[in-house]
Amino acid sequence: MAEQPASGRCLRVETTTDGPAEAERVARSVIEARLVACAQVGGPVTSCYRWDGEVRFDKEWTVVMKTAADRLDALTAHLVETHGYDVPEIVAVPIEGGNPDYLRWVLDETRPEA
């Protein structure tokens, strides 16, 4: 069987936080744990959502992370455990293509240190 291209094994994962310092803490945490290869912090954005029966508008910061598909469960568990929100947004989408060298780097950087 042919090896699956790196693009099929990489994911883009997003979460949101309530401020830039928290977003940077989340980004550093997942990089240091080798759960993602890269994390980008952006914001503020305005999020509209329903919580406890109330429609809310809040400023949030996004953390966009690139990881290997086989690291998603560990990344999700880490975020749920360390995130400041009761129910953090953790959404993953497959990367369908891109620079093969970059995608191989994503895979390499998300391997546990030997």
C-alpha cells in the first residue's frame, strides 16, 4: 500500500480564549508538550453564542494550531484539562493539501522527543 501523503495526516485545530495572555499560554503549552508544530494567536474577534440560555457577544482570541492527526486525542485531552473555559472550543479540520515540506515538518515536530 502506498504511503499516505502528509497532507492527509495533518490537521488544523482551533480554540478560543478570553484574552491574549491566555491565548499565548495555551499556544506555549501545546508547543512545549509537542502536541502541535505551530500555533498562531489572533484577535480580538467577537464571538456570538448561546450560554446558559442567554445569547452573548464576547471578545475572544483564537489559537490556530497545526498537528498530526494521530496527536488529536492527546491535544484535545490537554486542552480540556488546561483550558480556562468550562467547555472549550476544540475544532479540527483535515489539511487537504499544501507545501509537502511544511506538512512533513508538522509531522516531525509532533513526535515525542526520543
